[in-house]
Amino acid sequence: MKIYRSLFVLLIIALFSGCDDFLDVVPQDRIDASTFYSTDNEMVIGVNGVYAAQRLMITRGDGGSPLLFTLLESRSDNAGMDHTDQAERVETDLFNEGPGNLPISGAWEALWNIVNLANNVIASGPDAVGDKALIDRVAGEAKFLRALTYFHLVNIWGGVPLRTEPTRDFDNTILPRSDVSEVYNLIVQDLTEAATILPDEYAGGNTNEIGRATSGAALTLLGKVELQRGNASAAVAALRQVEGRYSLLPNFADIHAAGNDNSDEAIFEVNFNPSNQTGWGGNNAFIPASVAAEKGIVAGGSNRVILSAYPTQDLVDSYDPSDLRITGTFGITTEGTYIGPYISKYIDPTAAGQGSDINLVLLRYADVLLMLAEALGEGSEAYGFINQVRARAGLPDIGPGDPGTFMEKVMNERRWELAFEFHRWIDLQRLSDTDVISIMETQIESQQLNKFGMAVDISLTSDDLLFPIPQGEIDISGNVVIQNPGY
Amino acid sequence: MILTYKHEQMQIKILQTLIKLSKLSFCILCIICLSLSSLIARESKAQVKSVKEVQIDINLNQVSLFKALKMIEDRTSFNFVLSKEKINLNQKVDLDINRGTVEEALLDLSRQAGVSFKQINENIDVRHLDKRKKDLAVEILRDKTIVGKVTDENGNGLPGVNVLVKDTSIGIVTDIEGNYKLNVPDDATTLVFSYVGYLTEEVDITGRTTVDFVLTPDVETLSEVVVVGYGTQAKKDVTGAITSIGSETIEQRPVTSVDNVLQGLAPGLNVGARDNAPGQLSRITVRSIGSLSAGYEPLWVIDGFPTDQRNAQSINPADIQSIEILKDASSTAIYGSRGANGVIIITTKKGKQGDARFDVSVNTGFSSVPESARYDVLNAQEYVQYHTEANGGVTPDFITNFWDGQTDTDWQDELLKTGTFQNYSISASGGTEKVTYLLSGNYTDQSGVISGQGFTKYSARMNLEYHPSDRITFSLSLAPNYSIVSASDNTEVNGLAGLFSSAYSQAVQLAPIIPVRRNDGSFSVGADMTGFNPLGNPLETVQRYKSTQDIFRFLGGMNLAIEPIEGLILKSSISTNLGSDSFERLYNAPNDGITRNGYPVVSTLGLAKQQQVGWLNENIVTYKRQIGQDHAFDILGGFTLQKDQFEALGANVSELQVQGPIILSLGNSETLTSFNSLSENTLVSLLGRANYSFKERYLLTATVRRDGSSRFGANNRNQTFGSFALGWRLSKEPFIQDLGFVDNAKLRVSYGSTGSNAIPNFIARPSLNPVNQAFGSAQVTGIRISSPGNPGLTWETSKQLNIGLDLTLFDDKFNIVLDYYNNETTSLLLSRNLVASSGFTGFLTNIGSMRNKGIELAANVNLIENSEFSWSVGGNVTKNDQEILDLGGDDEIRNFFGALRRTVGGELQNIHVTRAVGILREGQTLPDGVFAASATPQPGDIIYEDVDGNGAISNFLGPDGQNLEGTNLDWVFGFNTKVRYKGFELSALFQGQSGGYILDLYNIQIGAPSAAPGAPNLNFSKEYWYDGRYISESQPGDGRTPAAGRFNDGISTVSSLGNQKTDYLRFKNITLTYSIPETLLSKIGIMNATIFTSIENVKTWTDFIGVNPDLRFISNGGPSLFGGSRIPGVSDGRELGLTIGVGNPLPRIWTFGVNFSF
């Protein structure tokens, strides 16, 4: 019996030794986050992830159009929404959203995801080993992307928590909101650094792909940011450095043509590529099924009777009928399920199941020219920039004698040139509150009557010019994050 | 022949040999076992020579007595049998016999060694020499033959009964008809008859040669044994809450897998449907869901192997001996970190000693969906009427332009067909005293009520036990199973789009004014009709979509048990769980370019393979001892190791250039996507349990288990669970016995902790996943955060109190089991909300607690019982109360877009919606706090409660959203009755539930009548939206249903109009059985035979509008965008109190079958 007992004891001891090893199962099908971003190559992959997160910000949608489109275009007088759809999807169109609105919290999440990923790259830069120049450039790209994201955040919600470090300690995640000026300071600092460290252009090839953020992109955004916060001269200084580095494409529609990626006019684009499973599918929501069928788009379009996003009548009517930009901006269908104007800017006739090959242009040279004009203020040079843009649209030059204020003329030109390119709501912020409120009230009331036969009397205040901070942020922070007024 | 050693020395030798066995020799042993299985019972020798007659030459000098005996054994046909007395076999003896008899040799040995011999047939008993009877040193007993038949109380022959001559090892088992023939020594006076389930009885055989005997059933049934974790226990000694379901309950139900049969059978067990299509797993919970976001399913243990429901499904129900449902900490704590959700133990049948026995079961049937079980939608006339009303009394253009005025398609009639069912099982079992075996095979084939849906299963099993001695058991179990689940639509893979792509949904949603086929004979589709949702045609869908899931599972194990000393059993096992799943999904798109909602316009192919390899090593020691009359101990200790690995690989491609073949490269390579995953987890455990019983009256059980799991954070891998239970057998107390009518009464109390580790592997580690990115046409790789990780992550712990009472009264007429439980789950695995500005919405941690408490009652009454006629009625009911106690400081957690809320003080989930209170009447002045959505409401509009009193109604996320009903099932019940008259038996089973609500988003979203003018859309529920609608002031309807077209007011889509009660009572099964009399059968060599017919899902009584109140239709991946607290990969979302689509209808199944044994 002794032998047997000792054998059993031995067996147990044998099995126990090495238990810790037995329990320490190392995953093989995922990347260990705790040690990543430590080499130049990992930094490149890391920043690629930030670009990808930015792409997801565009593709992420609820019930049709991209969330960011909902907040920056459908919110404005450019686009309307399907009010027969679930209420929470369309509240933002009529300014009746509450802090529980789902597209708003979705956009909030998507944007902060970009910030956190960018912070990971930026924070790891100093310690990463390898090609230092490459590491610095990658950190510069991340700074540009962080600045662009903060620019969206500050224009949608006002002052937001200012996060510059990656989130790693989950017990200390709550940050109060900073002032708008502090957010802008970070943006300007990031962009100034990025402008010096980023190359003017990329050669193509491994880790040097064309389409990454350039110094031109940083300067253009810097100009936009300065313009937005009212520093016209700083805006001019930044934009002057971009002047002449890019050119307008002869044909307006080519800017958004499928496959015409990162063209001479493009300064920064969100890149999509269907053959890499990164095609953009969201644009189908803009296109009625009957139009898709007519154009032979295999991927098909929206089957809705009312599209989830469509051009407002106000926008359609505002164009000069001879404006060459019309066909590259919207179409009007009179047959099929959907009848009325639809957004044609992002039609890809070659699109198949895996989405379209259209890059979403966030910064381009026409924008630079119009911003320069706006920053310079009324004058011959400013009209010259505007008229460069108008010339391509097949429109006659304008000058001080034409009707309307200078700002109205700039704004109209921006609206026609940049419709549905995620600029309009941000542009409106540069007008006085009264002007924006008046524009929006008039447009919404006529649009509701026109589209749904509904007489509405809408009354907005300055509070409506900022979106509500998602209630979750406020609740979870224990009211450390405070709500915008009016919500 | 065989020398039966009962000597320690030899035991050690055998043990040593066995211990030395390497893995290889284990395999060899397996093969030996296999060959041994062909052994047939030895025939008893008719004529045996006496020791006086057998000649022997033997010459030994100073050898051990043992060797001397062995020598004689080798040279003759005699076997020596050592008595329990200790005889020194090492003493040296001499023998010198030339041409002498064995008797002479024995006499010689007797003198030298002081032993006596007693010959009985070929066996020679060796004992100490009784000094008083010197002349009996060698005693030869003559045989006499006893024959007889053993029968049960009804006169049926009982096979396999042990018949033993008292105080000897002479015995035999009865044959298939209960007959036996036994040669006994002529001085034998008593025979002992023993058989499981019957009292062991002794019979005096003095002067008799024919002994027929009727065994008395063990009425108290207290000798019943139930399976508990890592062993078995006499039912009378059990202190835990365990419900045992025997094979007889399963055998005649027309089910393909065990999970389908459990509904309504056990208190505390709730079984719902995942889908009503064949081959789908059920949704099973024990004592409700005790976790907010980790897995809620019980642990399945199959013949000792802890595994999952899919493995349980692959078992042939006919192979199941018993199912035990372990519900309280006393019974589940032994499973430690996996016990918190309850444990279901499945034990398969084993062979019994005796002649080979074949059991055959053949049944076949068909299924169809009765009108009452369908989703009732409008016919053409009603459809036109509704839209005309919605259009202000004018038939809308879309109807006049499209409808021929005749077409009235009943799409469900067109789609639904009669399904078939067939099931064949055969098993062979039997064995000798050395080897027992059970071999079985099963083929099941079920086709659904929708073309292309089916479930086919091939399974086999071998359970083998080899007893080289009565102290050693080596057993082997092999169970390969292969099944195929086929489907004909992409519901499962298509997430939310499945709302439109399930064939049955299409049949429900397509307007009745659309014809099945176009004039040219091709299938119509929704897009044919202007403005109509471009649904596919279900009849076309089922032809074009083909999905199969091939499931292979192999569960096998080897088990060695040794009893070195009486009562001490050392058991070691190695088992393995191998599986592979192969998915194939092919869609052959029509090339007309017309959109079919939920399906691509191009052909697609998806293939995926999954492989799992798991192994388990268990080493268990048990020691059982009775000290004196009063103290009985039963101690168990063990050490186990388990490892499971999973690997998956898959690819999808679209734009197939040729339709039909399964070739990925036929697709457009740009569309090719692939994925793989590798995952594993390990578990190391120490476990122990002690049972103690004092005077059979006071029972005590203590259980402990320490688990280490790789799933949890490095800082928190090990945890100890345990329980303590007391039992008091009142019926052993005189004051209860004096009552006279109490057969058995036992009070049980248990308290303890068990855990749940049902979270995905690796979630505790911070990890990144690759993500594609492109710059122009340059393709690069980026990363995204896949899991934020948490190194402190640990178990959910469930503290469970159980108080139970078992009662048997009036000679087994009344059986009652009553349990009260209070389960509190703490350190809930929960995604703690983080401010989204951190870049995360939450991270998994252990916060909060919740409680389920309730009462379970199971009762069975044998109203009448005699040999001709019996009638019993039984039932069980469970009442469960659920409450969230703490959410780690938060008041509530939003789930599913905020339409479901987890609130402190609330149930697991409460429906959070805007409350609709009625319909606006003409001229009605609304009372305070009630408004319509519109500022200028019309009669027939829905009116809502204005909670914040601001004069306007907000959607569910705004101030007017409120927590309404909870989704907990307050009551779950089942009852059954059984009537037997002679050979006929009729049984019926009813089951149901009450008190639970679900938010039916289907009926108020996709399945709601579309309102936008000129937006004619899907067909919808007649009961929900047509019957009872407001038409005019003279026809105001039911006060709940809005006027035609007045539904979509922006609020209603997430309102209390979707809150449905899921109460129902279902006549689940009725079975009629006829046992053919043995007198007829014996002529053709058949032991017993029954024929039966049964109907499953006879009728359901419910107010629920939809196909099945216990079905949840929800996208496979669950909500991804605003999902709240769900942990991806843990659940399929079907535990949510919410449904978003129409599931497949519940068919009625008729079966006819024959079971027979020979």
C-alpha cells in the first residue's frame, strides 16, 4: 500500500508543478497591446490604425447616412432627412434632439476613438526604436489626425475634454471640459508641429504611401482652424504657404470620381479602396435604387421612399442653372420609388458589393482659395480667388458690384462648391448666431412644407448651435462633464 | 483457468503492473478490452469430477503454499477460492504425490498448513482448519441443481437478476426470460436474489429443486441512486437540490436531441426556443439568469466530461440513462467556477451482465404548422381595405396600378410544407462478470416545414467495462457523432438584415396582392411592385440559398478505477472532446439585377471550418466507510486538469462566375475575405467532498473546489468555492413514524458559493487586432483596440441558499419536493461604463450584484395503482423573483439602444419605452399628462403618457420614456398525467410560463403598418394592427389600435405598444403506447415490444401575437453600435427580453414508433 500511496502523491505533485505555466495561456491570434508601438514599423502600423479609425468615422452610420454627415450636413441647410424613419435617427435635422440622441453619441464615440488611437502613437514616439525620422513623421501624422478630430469635436460640441495621453488607467478616465480656446491651442500646436515635420509629399511605396497627411494638409487645416477662431491674419499666413502647391482639376466632377484618388486638387482625403475591403458603402444611401439601376451600379442604391439624406430644395434652388457643378453635386429623379433631388456627388458606377472606390475629400485646393478669399476680406485678390473657383464651374466672375455682402458671396460659393463635403455646418458657425438661426429657421420651415406638407413653426436659439454632449458622458463622469446650455 | 486471488501480495502485483502501464499500453489494453467484449457468458459445467477422482503427480520441496495451490490449479481444472479469512500463503510446504489423487494432495497440505478445503464443483474453498472437525479437512459437496424463474410483481420475467448461494461466491444471473439454473452444493440452504430497484431477498431452498421467485419492488425507492458531481449517491442521502429525469421520460418523445425534451419536466428549469427550425439549440436556464452579461447557460456534463450544449445535442436520446439537473450550491459547488448557472449531467446507458440484449427503436412521423401557430397577416381584401382607409378612403395608386383585383396570395400556405421525421436506434448490450458492453447506433433525419431546412444525425456509442478482478474496473467510452444542420435562408449569418431575408419572414411580409409567379412563370419579387420593399420571394429564396453546418463531435474517455482496500476507490481518467464544424453557405443569385432585400445581387460563397480539441484528466479518490451502525462516511478528493483549444478558418467570396460548385476561386478575388482565430483555455482544479450520515437520520455534506482558470487576469486566477449542507431525515424520527402515513421525509438546507467563468478567452488581456487601411491603391495594415483588458478580472460568484423538503406519503402515493432558493450573484462580470471620451465605452470588470430567489414545487400523485390499471398525475411549478441589487455605483445600465434597462431594484432587464395609453377619440379632451405625438392630433391617433408633464411627448430616450414591465418569467410550470390500462398507456404533458414580458420590436417596427403617404409596405399582423383599429367614432375599435396609417408618429416605434406578455400554456405532448403481451412475443423470440404514437406541440393557448412566445428573434451578433453592456462572444443576444423579427413557426409533430428488445 505504501508504494501505491506514494505513487499517488507523486502523481499529484507532478501534475501540480507547472500549473502556473498551464494556466498562462498566451493568445496567438491577437496582438499584445501592452508591448505594441515600440518600433518604427509598429508606429507605422499604429498610425495606419488611426487613419482606419477615421475611415470608420465616415462609414459608421445608423439607418443610412454617415454619422458625421448627419451632424455636419443634414444638420445644416444643405441636406434633409427621412422623417418617417425612427425618430432618434432624424431628430438632429429638426433641432429637436435631446442628450440621449443615438447618432450624436455614436459620433462622439467614433471621434474619441480616433483621439485615443492617435494619443497612443504620439505618446509612444519618444520611446520607439528604429528609424527616428520615420518615427517622428508618424507622430506628426498622428498629430494632424488628432488636430482634425479635435476640430470636428470643438465645432460640434464646443469645448471638450482635452485628452493628450492614451487611456490606460481605467480608474482615472474622467476629464472635465476645457475651454474652446484651450482646444484650439492644442489643435494649433499639433498642426504647427505637424507642418514642420511632415513631408510636402510622399514618394509612394512602403511606409511612404501617397495619401498620408502632408505638411500641406497641416497648413491648410491650420488656416481653416485660424479662420474658424477668427484669426484672419494667421489664417492667411498659413494658407499662403499652400497657395500654388495644388491646382484645381479642370473638371469639377473628377474631384470625387471613383479611382481618382489623391489628385492634384486633393490636400487630404479619407481613403477608401474596395479591393482592400475598405470600400465606402455608405454612399449608396444617397442614391435611389432606380438611379442605381439606371446607371448599372451593381451594388444598388437605397430602396427608401424617402432617402435617409437628400439635398434640400433650398440648396437645389440656390444654384445658378448653368452651374457646371450641379451634375457633380446632385441629381433629380422623377421615376422609381424615390422622387426628388438626391446627392450625386459620390456615385461610383463601378461599385460592387464591397463598396465604392471614392475617396472622401476633406481638404482640397478650392477650399484653400475660398478660405484665403474669406480671410483676406473683400478686395480684388479675394474676388480673384473666388473667380478661380467660379471659372471652373462655368460661371461668370463676380466683383464688389454683385448683389449681397462679401461674406454672403463667399458663403454661397463655398456652399455650391463644397456641398456634402462635411463643411457646411462648420462654415455656418462663422456667421453670427442670428444669421445662422435665421437661415436654419427659414430653410427648415420651407423644407417641411415642401417635402412633407407639414406646416411647422420652428424657433431656434444660440444654444441650438452646439449639439448636446451625450448624456452618458455626463452621467458616467458624475457631472464632471457639464452639458451645453439649452439641453 | 483463473485463480481468484484475494491476497494483498497479488493485489500489489497487479497494481504495480497497472501503474507501470504507459500510454501505449493503455491503448493496447483498449484493444484487449475490445476483443474481450466478444466473450460470452461461460457455461456452467454440468459434470465435474471429484477431488477423489482426479489423478495428479506432484513433487514440491519447500515451496510456498501459494505456489503449491497454483501448481495444482495449473495441472487440474480446479480453482482455489480464498475466503475472507487471512491465510498465510507464504508458509513453506512439501508435496510428494505420485499417481495419487488431488484429495491426497489436499489432505497433505491441510496437515502442513492448517487449512481445510471444500470442493464445490470446480471451485475449492480454502479456509482455516477448524480444529474441532479434523476429519473434514477435505470436504466434497455434491451438487444439486436448482431451477426456477424470477418475475416482477406483474409476472414478467426479470432478466439479469443475481441469484447467489448465501455466503458463497456461487451464483448466476437470470436469462432473458428470468429463468435460471444453478448447481449448488447439497448443503446449501439459502438463495439470495438481488436486483436493482427491488428488495434483496433470501429464500430457503432446503429440499427444493424448483425455486420460482417474485421480487418485491423497493417501494420506498430510497435505494434509488442519483448521479451527482464526480460520483453517485443514494437518493436518500442527497442533501442538494437535484432533479433526476429517467430514460423512460425521453424514449418516446419525437425529439432529435436531449435539449428539446426537457421543457416542462423539472422545476427550476426553463427551456425556450432559439429557433423552431430543425437542429437549433434550445435556450436553457436553471433557476433563471443570474448574470448580467456573462454566459447564462448551465454547464453540461456528459459522462463526467464538462462540456457544452452542442455536445449534449449530439447524443442519441435513446442512449441516455438519466439526466440530473443540479440546482443548488450543495450539488454544483463541486464544479466550482462553472457551477453558478446550474449543472445538467447526462449519463449514458451501460451494459449489464447477462446475455446479449438488443434494443431497437424505430419511429417516423411528420410535422406541419397548423393555422393557429402561424403569424396571422392580412389577406388581399383586408390589405386593400386598410390602405384605402389610410389613404383617406381612396384606393391608393400602388394598388390600383399593380393589383389585378384577383390575386390573393397566402404566402405562408405557399411556403410551408409537411416535414418528415425518422429515427432509428439500435443497441446491443450485455456482458459477463468480466466485461460488460453497450454498443449503439442511431440515425435521425428530420426535414423542416420549410424546404431546405433539416437536421440529420449519425451517432454511435461504445461503453465498455472490463473488470479483471472485482477490485479493478477499466472502462472505455467512445461516442462519435456527426450531424448536419441545413437551412435555406441566410437569417443566421445576416444579422439585422435577416429581418427581411428569412424565408418565413418573407412569407409574412410580402403583400397578398403580389402573385407567386409573374406571367412569364418566373418568381415575383417585392421589387415588382412600385414602392414596395424589395423583398425576395420565399419560394425562390429556399431554392437559391443553401446553408449547411456539418458538426462532428467525438467524446471519448478511458477510466481506471481500483479498490485497493474495501471502500477506497482510486479513479483516474483521461477523456477527450474533439469536434469540427464545417459551414458552407452558397447563394446562387438570379442574374436579373433586381434587388432582394437582405441578399446580394451577386452569387456568394462562404466557407468556414472550426476545430476544437479538448482533453480532461481527472484523478479522484473516494473512500466510503461505515463505522458501527451509526456513522457512515463518504469522502471524495480529486485533482483535474482540462484544456480546450479552438481554431477557426474561413473565407467568403462573391461574384461567383459559375453557379453551383463550391470553389472559392470562382469568385472575384477582390471580394475574397478570410479570417482565422486560435484560442485556448485551461482549468486546473482541486476538489473535495465529504458526506457524513449519523444514524441514517442526520446528513451532512461539505464541498470544496479550488479552480485556476486561464481566462482571468494574471492577478486573479485562482479561487475557492464551497458549500455546506445539512439533511434531516424526519421520517426516521419516531414522532414522524408514529404518524403512520409518512414513508419518507427529509429536510435539506444548503449554502455555498459557485462561480461563472463564462466569458471569452483572453478578454482579460489588452489586445489589438489588425484592420485594413488603404492609401489610394496601396494597401496597408493598421491596428485597432480589440480588448482593453483588465488584469484584475475574476469570477462571478453566486452565493446560493437552498432549503428543501422531500416527502413521500401514503405508501408512495404522494411524492412532493419543495425547494426555496436565494441565489445572489456578486462580482458580476460587467462592462463598466467609461466616459466615451476616453476612447472606450466600457471595460470588463467585476462590479455589482443581483439576486434570483424563488420557490419550486414538484409533486406526483399515484391516484390508482394496481396490476391492471394505474393513473398518476404530476407537476412542477417554479416562482422566480429577480432583482438587481447593485451596479457598482451606477443606477442603471442601458442595453439594446436603451430600450432595455438594467436598474438597481429592477429585474435583469426592464423594458424602457414611452407608454401608449390609448387612442384619441373624436372631440375628446385629453386629461392632464396625456398627449399625442403630434401637436395637432386626429381621432385615431395614439396617445401617450407625458411623464414630465411638459405638454409634449418625447421618444423613449427622452423624459417620457419609462421603465415598464420586466422580462423575468415569474412562473414556469409543467404538468403531466399518465393512465395505464393493461397494455395501454396514455400520457400527456403540459407546460407554460407566465409573468414575463418582451419588447416586440418586430410588430412595432418592421412589422408595423407603414404610415408615410405613398409608402405602401410590408404585410403585417392582422391581430396587432387590423382587428380592433379605430375606424370612426361609431367603430372606435379596441381603444389600443390606431386608425389605419396613423401608426408612425415618431414615438410609437419604441413604445409600450410593443410590450407583449409571453404567458402561455402549451399542450406539449400526448403519447399513446401499447405494450404487446409477452405471450405473443415469446413465440417469435422477442422480449418486449411497444408500439406508440405521439403528438408534440398539440396546442398553445396564449395572448401573445407572433409565432411562439418563448422564441427570440435577434441578430446573431447583437447590436454593435450602441449595444451597452453586452460582452461580444458570450451570448447570441437571445437572452434579451426583446425580439426584432419573426422566427420560424412551431410545427406540430406526429410520430409513430415501435420499440422492441430481443
